[in-house]
Amino acid sequence: MAAEGSTKAVVTALAANLGIAVSKFVAAGITGSASMLAEGVHSVADSTNQALLLVGGKRARRAPSTLHPFGYARERYIYAFLVAIILFTLGGLYALYESYHKITHPQELTSPLVAVVVLLIAMGLEGYALRTAVKEANRTRGGGGWVSFVRRARAPELPVILLEDAGALLGLVLALLGVGLSVLTGNGIFDGIATGCIGILLVTIAVILATEIKSLLIGEAALPEEVTAIHTALLSTPGVDRVIHLRTMHLGPEELLVAAKIAAAADDGATIAATIDDAEARLRRALPTAKVVYLEPDIDRQPTPTGAAANGLGH
């Protein structure tokens, strides 16, 4: 369901941005507005990014191979990282370049009404795309705030779309402000300043995305509540005295690797094997995303500790 919601948000944003990009470029050609041109490039970057997210999602569903026995789910992270790079270069740096050009060589806008109409239509379409992304994100984010959702999310698509769409809306407001001030004052420098603000905004969003996705590429652990669920499942198994240590890592957004050493009470091989099978079955029921599970039985050489830290909740 989470993957379906992410795909719906990506497709909605892609459809909106393709239409917006065409209208922005037409308006930029008519008015000569740098901020409108920067917004057009921004929409092209966003459309490219959303296409990349769809490609990454499709490639991630390939079956494991001999060369990649854990599958290809992490390709979603790689394509999302490419999104951040494109947003930084094609979106942010280009807008900053246009800003410098327009500030040093300001020009009066022609037919500004065209720009205003296009910007208002674009704001409506971007608002609809953002609303769709927010609706899908609300199904998974729980009661936490939006900053927490972006930082905690293990699926990259929704955070990327949320930040892109929110940045696009804010960029449209800046472009509208730049066009309006340029018309009111007759000074095209305000259009260049607005373009620079759009560039700074896009670079900032790109850096935030790159930082978060880099962490996912390196390999993030399960969320604290998922770790607690793993411990509860293992300790509820008859014959398991203690979780000696636990390691988890996301192989992909919905694929979790779980490796644990557990203290087994039994002293014969058949009973230990049955305990391990039972513990694994309980763990998979409690946490369906635990696709790869390795449980190692061992002798408990330490006194039974107390407290969450002693139970191996840390990673």
C-alpha cells in the first residue's frame, strides 16, 4: 500500500509538472521574465526527477540474482539521489546563473499579465499535486511532524515529492512577487532577485534530500518501534532467554535485514532448531518487512540484565 501511494503521488506530480513546464516556457518567451524561465527549468527538473523515481521503483522490483542475492530494492535510493543532483544542478545552479545575468543586465518585462496568469494556474496545479502527496504521506507518517516524517521515512519517493512540490509552490510565489515588483517599479532587477531566491531555495532542498538519501544508501537501521517489536517477538518465544545483540538494516524501503544472537535455554540441537524456527516465525508475523532474518543461538554467559539498553535495543 505504501508503494502504491508513493507511485500515485509521483504520477500526479509528473502530470502536473509537464503541463506547467510548457506554459512557463511559453510565458517566459513572451514576457522575457528570468524568474519565469527559472521556474520553467525547475519544472523540467521536477518532471525528470519524477520519471527517475518511477524508473527506480520499477527496477527495484527485479528478482534477486546470483550477483545481487539481496535483490535490487536499494535502486530506489540511488535514483532518488540522482533526483537531488538534478535538482541542485539543473534547477538551483541554473536559476542562480539566470539571477546573476538579470541583476547585472535588468530588462523591462513585456506582457506581464501572461506571466501572472500562468503563475496562478501553475500554483493551482502544484497545490493539487502537493495535496495528493500530503494525503498519501498522512497514511504512513502517524502522529509525527513533517520534519520527522522526512527524516524517518525509509521510502524515498514521498519525502522527495513533498519537498519538491512544497519548494515549487514557494518558488511560484517568489516568481509572482518578482514579476509584480518589476511591473510596479518598472525595474527588472526585482525579477532577477526573485530568480536568485528560487535558486537558493532549490539548492537548499537538494542538499536536504541528498543528505537524507545518502544516509539511506549507507544503510539505516529499523525504526525504534520496529526494534521494540523485534525484541518482543523474540522474547515471547519459549526457550529464548535473552536477546544478546541485534543488528538491523534496510535493504530497501520495505525490506529489512534482521540479524540477532539469542540466548537459547535448550541444550540439544533439535530443540534449539525448533526454538529458532518458532522465533523467526513470530518475528515475521510481528514485522512483515523483515524479509531476511538470521538468528544465531548462543549460551548466555552473562547474568540476565535489566533495562532496555541491556536488552540490546541499541544498535
